[in-house]
Amino acid sequence: MEKIFTENAPAAIGPYSQAMKVGNLVYTSGQIPIDPATGNIESQDITGQTEQVMKNLDAVLAAAGSSFDKAVKTLCFLKDMSDFAAFNEVYAKYFTGKPARSCVAVAALPKGALVEVEVVAEI
């Protein structure tokens, strides 16, 4: 196992790693829309927050030697399922290979985020 860390994505806000590389797979922790430059959630809408989540995931996947096109499975959390269509619009631009996916609504996310996404991808 190898811990993955990049300064181009937010540091973990708890006792976990940004990602773990095991064999030929990388397992990312859920990314919320924190801008690593400011340490804050800058956008208040689902589209802007999803774009930031994708930037964070891109950085973590790259640090592990992977990318969106190598994604096998994603797990997506939405604060409000009425954001599903807008979330999908952004998500589809990045996950063009259409990996397996689960998407669930949750009562709350860390730091008041509207969205969180984690990925399992090949290296």
C-alpha cells in the first residue's frame, strides 16, 4: 500500500489519506469542494462545487498516476437530490468512460458542502 498526497488538492480534514494506491488500483477519499489555495468552499451552487470537486479529484488521481478515463467506480453524495441533473451535467464532462456509480442523498456533508465524490481507478 502507498499513501497518496498532493498539495494540488485539499489536505485531509481528519485521520485519513487523500488516496491509497494498492496494486494497480487507487482508492480516493471523498473529495468535497474545498479550494486548496484558500482552504475554503468558494462556490455556493452545485455546479461550481462539483467543478471544484472534479479539480480536486483530478489532482489526486494524477498524483497516483491515474486519471478520470481509468475510473472503475464512483460513489457520489449529494446534500439535495434536486441537484441531481445539474450535478450530472458537470460529472459527465469528466467521467466520459461512464464508470459504475452510486449516487445517494445525505443529510449533511463536511463543511456544509453540497457534494462529495470518491473514485476507484486503475493506475
